[in-house]
Amino acid sequence: MKSLRARVTALLVVAILLVLVLATAVFLLVSGRPRPLLEQAATASQLALVLKMVESGADALAGPDIVSEAPPEGMADPFASRMLTEALGRLGVARAVTVVSEFGPGTSREGAPPSVGPPDEERRARLALVHLKDGRWLKFPIEQYLFPPPPAIPYGVLGWFALVALGVTAVVAVAVQRLLRPLALIEQAVDQVGVDGSLPQLAETGSTEVRAAARTINLLSHRLKMAMDSRMRIVAAAAHDLRTPLTRLRLRAEFIEDEEERERWFNDLAELDHIADSAIRLVREEVSGTPDEDVSLDEVVKAVVRETGQSGLAADLVEMCPLIVAGKPLSLKRAIRNLIVNAATHGRGARVYLRAGAGCALLLIEDDGPGIPEHLMAQVFEPFFRTDPARQVTIPGAGLGLAIAHEIIQRHGGKLVLANKPSGGLIQRVELPAVAEPEDMPDRDAL
């Protein structure tokens, strides 16, 4: 019971049932039959009076229904006998009383005494028997409920509470669901966050609280989108404006007489130009809105590996599987190129594997480099991140390759995970949703 809805529902149901149980108990206590002790005292007083009159010689009370020569047959009740004897003792009459259930119509010796009131003709006659001084027996009828039997299981009460519990649970569940609708809207909005981080627009309908929650989420979505667009515009403007002073510096570098110094200037300017170009590409990837199309991922990987080898970097295609994914061909090629070039540059060569996973295309890129320290793994996809700042001198790059690749892959509904190999080196794992498995793909020669 971890959800707030379940907890609130359970709390309300338990509270209502507890109040119902207490109210029922108080009602039964107040409106129930008279207390047995008072009834027993009244019965004992009547029995003492009749006993006194019979033993004083009142012939009118000596009939066969009151006095008999022998005690009637019946089932003795020791508990009732003891209670009534004690009640007589409290009145100053020290006589032993035996309470029996005399067998009547509709009963048998083996039958158990009824616990609730059957029709009068089927009830057992409960009699209080007192042995008189002349040897006869006084038979005094008493009420059935005066000494009640042990209570039976109250199935009726249990059924009543079960019915009430079901009804209360249903009503409370519906009420809680309506009350927690604003929280459900927030959960729905979070679940529908797009790959670009944007929140969905919610319909502002329903109760006042629901409309307020939807309006707040829509306002948050609008402000978040404006903030992201503003950030992208700032980055793009800064990268674009950087090109003008770079051009002026390049022109001035042409007039440097020292050839070695001029070459160093050109290298630094080329790196700055690459940084500006990478920043603009990153912005384009975040704001791109072109529709997706079916892309032969294996053809893209082959082309990138071939181009990487032609540029003088070591990249080997170890395993290949024909797969089709949905996306933008140029963006996917840029992301894969960044990953393979990263492995070939920093890892002393790249080994590429393309496999079919469970409903996805699995691209693995391994290298034999130093890997990435574990404490820096959480930062590898940040723009301008470098594991070793010294690489800015020895190895060209802007530190945006992984950031751009990660952004592209996420926008295609995929995942990019980096992990160090136990034997040394880095594994770059890319998962992209596959449109067609190898056996489902059409024959390319027929296309």
C-alpha cells in the first residue's frame, strides 16, 4: 500500500467502519433487553413469595401446575440454578433451586436448547424447582432469556458490517480518486515528458482544482520551453558571433612571418572554429523538427567506419546485422561518427558491433584506451566535458562530441550508456528502437 490513493482510501474506510462499530455497540447497549441481574432479582423475589405462600398452606397455589410429587424430567442448567439460589440467599431464603428445561412439543431429550426465540409451542418450559419441606416440588416458570446460553456467531451482524464495508469502500474510492485528480494530472504530465524535455499541454477542464492543476502545468511547460529556447538562442548567437573575430584573427595570422608560429595560430583558430561549429550543431539538434524516416542503420555504420578509416583513424567493423530504425539519417550518422571517432581518437582504435536486441538495435563500440574514471561518469554527457584537460593540447576536439551524440540518441528514443571494461578500455553502448527485425526486413534488392 505505497500509493497515496490507497492510503487515503484505507484511512477513510477504517475510520468510518470504526465509528460505525462504536455506534452499533452503543445502540445495542442502550436499547438491548434489561440487565439479567435485575431480572434475576425480580424472579427471585417472586419465587420467594410463592414459596412462602405454598409452605404456609395456601391451597389455591397447590395445584398440579405449581406443586408436584416428583420433579419433572428435563435438562438441568447448573449455572442458572446457582445464580437463582444465590439470588434467593440475598433475600434471606436459604433454599436450593434447580433450573431445568422441561421437554415440550417439538423437542427431544437429545436436542440442544434453542439460542434464539422459536415459536412458543416449540420452546422448552424453563422451570425453577424447589424441594418443599413436605417432600413435594415447587415448579416456578421463569423466562427463557433470564439465563441466556453462550452467544452464537453473529452472522447477521457480520454480514451487515461486510455490506457496509463494501459500500463505504466503493464510495470512498470514487471520492478519493476525484480528490486526487490534480496529483494524477501531474503524474500524467511527467510520464508524457517528450524526449526534448517538454511537458504536454493538458486540457483545462473539470473541477476547480483540476483546472488549476492543469493551468499550472501548462504554464510551467510554457516557461520551461521559453527558457530552453532562450538558452539555445544564446548559445547559437555566441557561436555565430564568434566567427567574425575568428575571421579577423585568421586574416591577421596570414601576415605572421614566422612559419612555425603562423601554423600554431592556424591550429588554435581551427580549434576555436570547430568549437563554434559544434555549438551550432548542438543547437540545431535540440530545435530540429524534421519528420523521421526509415534508416538502414547498418549502412550508416558501414559508411562511418569507412570514412573514419579514410581519415587515418583505426576503426574495425567486427560484427554487422541488417537493421532498420526510425529517425533522421544525417543526425544518426553524426551521432555514430562522434562515438566512433571518440573511441578511435582517445581509445587507440575502435571495434564496432551492430546486433539485433529485443525489439531494438544494439550498437557496441569498444576501445583499448584508459577509460573514464568512475567518479566522472555522471559528467561525460555535459557540453565541453573533457576527462583530461591536457587533451586540449595533444588531441583536437571541442568536448561536445558525446553531448551531441547523447542528445541525438535520446531524441530518437534510444539510450547511450558508457562503461569501463574490466580489462581496460571503454564500451559505448547504444540502443535504438528497431522498426524491423532482420527476418522482417524486405529484400533490399527488391527495393
